[in-house]
Amino acid sequence: MSDVYRTVAESATAEFVVQGSEFLGHVRPVESVAAAESFVDTVREEYADATHNVPAYRVRTDDDGTEDHFLREYSSDDGEPSSSAGKPALNVLTQQDLENCAVVVTRYYGGTNLGVGGLVRAYSRAVKEAVEKAGVVEEQPHEQLQVTVEYDDSGTVRSILESEGYEFEADYAAAVSFDVRVPLADGEALRDRIRSATSDRADLE
């Protein structure tokens, strides 16, 4: 599996109505299976009054303990006829070759049965439109790096992170900790650079 993958650029929701049934396609980029499941739970809670909340996701995972990534794919029909909802939603992600991406299609039943063909079309459309709205980007796998230093070294670490353009959050407490999002390929080099810049005083997790 190559290091660069396609995913959605941001969260988005697309809405439309088919024969009285309202469909809302929600999509979000996620970094892990846990994040995908948490997104599914959030949508289910927010739209608890809906007739169906159909989830699907494709997430890279290395939770088998090896360095190899494999794709965890999941979908559920959430009470719709078998293979009329979850699978079509997942198929759109597969066809567009999207990874680290979760979708939930919310349906409010409008009184008219759409039949399996109609459902397949509607659930596919909800995901396609949501993905279109979110936009597709190429990403590379990231990791979270925690750097904790004393105040004396915090300026040095901050300027390294800013010069490299990494996303980070800083927490100034008894010591200063930086939560940094680093591409996997750059992780080791960044650790070495911080160690040498702080004469090994930085605590790296």
C-alpha cells in the first residue's frame, strides 16, 4: 500500500429529497477506526429521530502490530433491506479510492417505499454528493508526537515546528508540551532535530 492516499479534505453534509424521503450524507476525514466509530456515534446521537443512520468507512490501520497497513472496511444497512444502503455507501468510497474516510447517511422516511434499486441510488448519491462537497485531497499517514520541555527550551522547539510548518497545539503548564501532527516519514528526523536542539532535554513520546 503506498504511503500517499486519497481522502476527503474536510467534513461536509449533502442533503436532498427523493419521493418524500429526506437524505443527508455526512462525510468526514478520520485518522483511525476509533475516530470513525466516534463520528458514526455522534451522527446517530444528533439524528436520533431519523428512520435510519447508515454508516460506512474505510480506514488504514496497523493494529495488527506490524508496520504493514491494511484497510479496515465497514458498513451497515441499519435496518434497510440487505445490501441496499451500507454496501452502496461503501462502494462509492471504494470506487473513488478514498481511505481514512467515514460516512453516515441519515434518512427520514417520507411514506413512499423506494425499492432496493431506489435505495441503492439514493444512498450512493448521498455519499457522492457529500464527498464532492468536501473535496478530495492526497494525504500521507501521520502520527501524533508529544514533546515536553522546560520553558527555556520551548522557544527553540516552537520555532523548529513553525519553520517546518507542522500542525501543533502548545500547552503551557508546569512545563510546556507540544502535541504535534507529523507525517510518519518525517517523524524520526524531527525527533533527532529536537533532541539535538535541546541537548537531549526534550521528553518525546
